[in-house]
Amino acid sequence: MMKLEESVAMIEVSVSINAPIEEVWQKWTSVEDIQYWSFASDDWAAEGIENDLREGGHFKNRNFAKDGSFEFMFSGTYTEVVPNQKLAYTLDDGRSVEVDFAETDNGVTIRQRFDPESENSEDMQKQGWQAYLDNFKKYVESAN
């Protein structure tokens, strides 16, 4: 008899950004901007960025520690693209990610949900993905 895998709840992170929705969307999705925020801390960087922003389109970037100690490819395929509202994609390892953009009185709230991987604790994953969002917030708000 085959054992069914237990379904694991998605992990959620969020951030509020004081900027207009159009600016937030642009900086989240443009290749020119992604290189400036798509990493968790200042001792990391991103390069080799590609972003085919359409359903079925592929994206990728190489994330690497500036000291050369570690690197990984962040890549996947979009399953849903609703400008200024939502992105959904499947990472190359099969995990799903949903990103919602919601206008508020003070700007935009981004809520990101993702399927956890099995190598790191859920808490560690949540902290890592939250660091990306926090870095994005810093990038967008420093431009204003």
C-alpha cells in the first residue's frame, strides 16, 4: 500500500510599503530593479536576472554570497499574472508560491505564501523569505 504524503500548510510572510501600487509592482517585476533587492541581506547579491512576466513565462536569478561561500538559483514558471494584484508561480523544485499586492491607505501590503521545502525548518524559511520582503521594502521606500 502506498503512503500518502501529509499536506503541509503554506508559510506566509508579509510587508507594508509606503508607495503607490504601480511603483511597487514595477520594482517587484522589472529586471532593472530586481538586481537591487532580490537577496536577504547586504552581504548577498543577485545577477543573471531574467523575468518573462506572463502565464507560462519563466524567471530566474542567481543569488550568491559576496564572499563566494554559497550560491543558488531562484527560478520558476508563472502560473498566474494579474498586474498590480497577484503573481503565482511554481518553483523549479515543484513548490508553489503566491504573492498578493493589496492597496491600503498607507501604500501597499504584499503577502507572500509558499510551500515549505524539507531541508530547513519552517521558522528558518519564514525568516529568510521575510528578509527578502524587508529588503524590498527598504529598496522601494529609499527611492521615495
